[in-house]
Amino acid sequence: MFISNAYAQTAAAPGGDTGAMLIGLAPYLLIFVVFYFLLIRPQQQARKRHMEMIANLKKGDVVVTSGGLIGKVKSVADDEVRVELAPNTDVRVVRGTIAEVRSKTDPAPANDSKASAS
């Protein structure tokens, strides 16, 4: 008397409703886009700038290592940099551990500028 009859629903068509599926995926796509622009892309750009900085190291640059040591570049090899920390104190540092270039050296003047200065 108080129990109502239960009727079976018709089965969904194979393939379903693609519109509903896209609406269900929209929040996930939005989260991925936000993560890309706020986390992934800036990190890639920072890494690219760091790699360019390391590639452009040259003799005379004042650098800071990731350990906090400040010194002047004496020579540059393939994957190592010789850094002078104090007079007569040179250390070999792996290029990847250079965190910052404090001051860059000016390019060497051309031979013409020496002749015109005399």
C-alpha cells in the first residue's frame, strides 16, 4: 500500500553524450592550463635563461656559486670553470653550480681604438 512501483529506465545509447563528456572534462582542462601558465612555463623560461647565462660565461666575470661562494672566473673549460676566490686561491667549479653572474666583463677593445687613442 505504501510501496510504489519501480520502473526500469531505458539503457543509454552506446557512445553516450559527447557534450556531457566535454563538460565533465572542462574543469580538468582548465586546471591543466592554469598549472601550465603559472608553474610549468615560468620554470622552463627560468631554466632557459640559466642555461644561456652558463653558456656565455667568460674569463673575468664575477660569479656566485650555488654554495654562496663569490669569485672571478679565471678560465672556462667544457663543463668546469676555474674560479679565483682570493689571491692565489683557485677552485674548479662545475658549470651547473653557477647561480648568478654579478658583473660581466667588457669586450676587449679593437686594435683600432688603441691607435686612435695615441
